[in-house]
Amino acid sequence: MAPTGAPGPVDDQAVELAPYTIPQVPAIGWDPAPSPRRRWIARGVLAAVLVIQALLSLRLLAAAHPDEAAAMVAGRQQLDHLLHGTPVTTHLAERIPGTPQLYLPLAGAAADANGIFGARVLSLCFALLTTVLLYSLTRRLFNERVAICSIAGYAVVQSTVVVGFYAAPEALAVLLVALAAWVTVFTARRPVALVLLAAPVAALACAVAYSAVFTLPALVALAAATAWPRRRLGPAALRALLLAAGTVGALLPFGLLGKVAGWSPAHGQGSRPVGEILLNTVQWGGLFTVLAVAGTIAYARREQLLESPENDGVTTTRAQRALLGTALTCTALLVPAVHLALGTSGALFRHLGFGMLLAAPLAGVGLTRLVGAHFRHPQLGILVWVALLALGLEQSALRYQNGPDSGRLLAVLRVHATPQGHYLTEVDGLPEYYLGAVSRPEQWTSARSGTDYRDAAGVEHHGDEGSAAAIKDGYFTVVVLDSTAPAATDRVLATALASGGHYRLIAQFTSPTGDSSTYKVYLKH
């Protein structure tokens, strides 16, 4: 007999256990509901990104580019005309592809305050505000995680760093495009007609810089893409139609629509080899664009990581996600495609900024997909961001090193500039800005715009023909050629200089980086 208290024989029947269910693991490591703590952390990261962006731009201290100098000279005259009615005596505003009364007076006021540095700081303020709007825009489209990744990448790409410290209207135009996109996303859940609030902003962006027209197809598509998940396709399409019609209507006054429609990136620019344009595109924005396209493909295939704003529970279809991704990334592909088709790259580094801005939210998606849920592969995200940073540092620095030494050019021109001389130059802006103490802006004629000239026989000549006729008659004291000018203009002037017999070559400057750009200075005998 077994002792008292000993265990009895084991029953062969299975012991029934209490039911237990493994809880579902969330896709991300935080609650998607609004949280003050997460909001303040995200704002702290945003502030850090803005500091990095500002430091990257502020390090680009260099002499003014011809386009910047033209903007400041024309801006000062436009400002004096608006305030005091002083006549505008320079044609440099024609070099700036935008409405002269919008950006140029701001640049002129900034230049009066602190020269080229003041005008560049103005652009930096526009660029930093653009990054803030991009963060808010992306957070509304996706979530804070995607928004942080989006601005972290956007802040260090070449176009953001350079345009953020470049006295040109594109900085203000990019800010306005960001505002138009933000308004479009903000009104997606509201009555359809409210999308018209974005129309005057988009039109103003195109008026400030005609190149903003690149973004109009994307903004119209974005109006439909952001409304489609919450409405039927018909109202979403009506929203896009209203934005397109409102923008066109806002451009009708003052003939702006015709000016924007007639603008071309090749205007006033020389032709470049297709291989060079393609290489520049890849170097300046290739990695960021690939990241955005990858994010678009991944997002269109499947939504994950709670990629919806404020966990609003809206279910999106593959077609809806594909439309949103395509709307945001199409400009990044459209800009280089147009430049390749036209064979020009003179302002490509500025125009790419529009594409990088709109593609940034999907680049943020691509970066978060690399990192994975619960920060599974943070090293991949860090690697890609460091690569973007390295490319941005190198390419932005090279942007200010390309081209011949303008300091040596100005030193030569300063010796021969007098208050009574007449000067023809393909390097618009630089002499007018830096040689203001020894000459007046109206003494300098832009060869890119052409010359209105009456010869000794009383015959009127215009454009390149006018410049050639004036050279043959020895009208100009100095002629300056720039190899980046349109090839047709350069050939006409070179032929006139060789056949006229009035001029001799006194100086020639080439780029220290080894590109093909060259300045040539001819002096009248």
C-alpha cells in the first residue's frame, strides 16, 4: 500500500489548459492617437533638422552668381520705382523668369540691407519655412515618423541646400508650392469647393517663378488623390478640376497665363550634351528620386506601418495609393525629362527643387520601409541618410565652384569701365552689381536679350543682328562673351568680332573645375 500523501497514478487523459491568446503586436512602436509627448519630440527633431539645413546653406559663402547679381540690380531699381517712381533703366529683369514686381523688390530690399548676404538670407528664410510646411504636409498625409524621415532627407539634398542660399525667385516659388500643396491636403476632408483656396497660391507661385508651372499637374492630381479615399471618384475628380480652373483663372489678369505658358527652361541658356544633363540629374537628385519611387511602389502595393494620418480608419485601395504616389513623384521625373528634351541644364539645379519638394513625402515612406517596423534595421536608414548628406555636401560645394573666376573678370572690367562707355556682355548682372561705382546699369547691354541699334545709315537692327551691327561699327567699348550663352548668339557675336576689326582679345578665363565654360573679354582698339 502506498504511503499516505503519496501521489496517485498519473491519469493518461490530457490536462485541459486555460485558453490563452497572444496579443497582436502593433505595426509601429507608438500609439497613433494624438500625444503631446510625441508631438514635442517631433518638434524637437524638426528644429534639429532646420539647424542642420541652415548650417549646410550658410557655409556656401561665395561671390554673387550672374543670376543673383541681376536679381539684386533689377530688384533695387524695381523697389525704387515702386516707392519713388524712379524710372527702370536696366533690362536685367528680363533675365529673371518671373513677374518683376513680386520677388525682385524683396531681393532689392534685402540687398540694400546687407548686399548679397542679405538677399541669400532671405532665400534661406523661405527655404526653412518650406521645410516646416513639408513636415506638416507629410504628417497629414501619413504620420510623424514618415514626416521626420521626409524632412531629414529633403533638408540635405543639393537643390535644397543651394536654392536655400541663392538669391533667385525659385526659393519663394518653392515655398508657395509647398503652401498650395498643404492647403490642398488640409481641405481634403472638407467641402469640395474649399480646394479653390489653393488656386491663388499656386498661381502666385507661377507668377513669382515661371518654372513653378512644372508643379501644376502634380497639384491637380494631388487634389483628386487626397479626396478619393473619402469620397467617390466623381467628387474627387471635380476637386481636381476646380483647382485647375481656379489656377488658370488666377493667372489670366495682367497676361500672366500667356507668359507662363510661353516660358521655356531653354530661354537664355546654352545647349548642353544629353550625357552631361543626365549625369547632373543623377548627381543632384538621383538617390532621393530613387528613394521616392521605391516608396511609391511599396506604398501602392500595400499600406503598412499605419501609414494613414491620425489613425482615421480610412481604407485605401491600391489604385488610390498609386495615384497619390504618382502625383507626388511625377514632378521629380518631369523636370529632368523636359531639360533632357530641350538640351539645357543652366537652371536645372534650381528647377529640381520643385520635384524634390513634392517627392519628399514618398521618400520618407521609402526610408521608413527600409528601417522597418520597431526600427528593425536602423542601420539601413542611417546609411541612406549619410549618403544623401555626403552627396548634398559635395554637389552644393561644386555648384559654387563651377564656372570661371568672376573676380578676375571683374578686375579686368574695372580697369576699362568709364561713366561714358558702352558695354556688351553675355555675363549679365555681375558688372552692373559690382561695378556700380564706376558705371551705371544702363551702360551695360545684355547680349542674351539682344540690342536695339540704329546704324549710320539709319537702319534699325534688333536682337542678335543689332548686337552684330553695333560691334561692326565699333559702338561698344568692351564685349564680354560667355560660353554658356545660347550657341546662336555666341556664333553671331564671335563672327562680328572677327570680321569687324575693331576689337582684340585681352583676357580669357576658364573654369578651375575643368568644365567647358569660358569668359572672353574683347577691348576696342
